[in-house]
Amino acid sequence: MVTHQSINGKIFVELNRSLDDCPQCQALFEIDWDVTSDTVVKPDTLVICYEPDEKLTQKPDLIFEIISPSTAKRDEVLKFDLYQQEGVGYYVIVYPDKQIAKLYRLHEGRYIKAGDFYDKHYTFELDGCKIDFDFSRIWRVRR
């Protein structure tokens, strides 16, 4: 749980820093997304490029989920399919134990794997904004 929270915090900080020059997009963490009246998910971290109402009802542009043994199937299968179906532009599945992030980009309604990231940069292209994300910043330095 501590590792999960630490990585989630670092992801949020990196996204927030990258969005300083993008007035229409914002990073949020652990907030409910009301997909439908009977489907609500709480992504670990997400980015939206619109002004939300009190509830988050529109799809995010980018979602990060951090895998734990208890959430692996839900994140890798159920949420993967849901986010793809709902048209979320980017989905990143983070594996703390392997220190790797699998990045998927929506292309013609299907997720295409953009790569596995440990210490590389990736530029997310959102609605009028670009996020230059340094994946090396989310892993705890081992001594």
C-alpha cells in the first residue's frame, strides 16, 4: 500500500508539473468517474481536458492504474476493456514490483501498445496540450 501511494503521488506530481502550461487540462487522483448510472470507477490518477461538473461524468483523456495483486485482473481486463470502450485516449498500467509501465494509446477505437516504460520519456498528446512524462521519476531509487 505504501509503494502504491508513493508511486501514485509521483505520477500525479509529474503530470501536474507537465500541465503548468496547459490551462484546459488538469490531473486528478483517486476520484470517482461516473461512467453510467450503475458503473463507477476510481482510477488511481487521471487527466481531464475539460471543466468538470461536481461529479466526473465525461471520459478522462489519460488514466494511470497501479497494479497490486488484488487489483491485477480488474485493471488488466475489466478496466482495460471499459476504458477502451469509453474512448479514453491513453491507458497506462503501472507494475511497481517490476518497475515497468505498459502504455496503451487508443487508435481507431482499440488500444495499441505504445511500449513498456521504465526510464524513458513519453509525450502524451491531449486536446491542445502535450504532456512530456518522465517515467524514471516514478520509481523509488533503490540503495
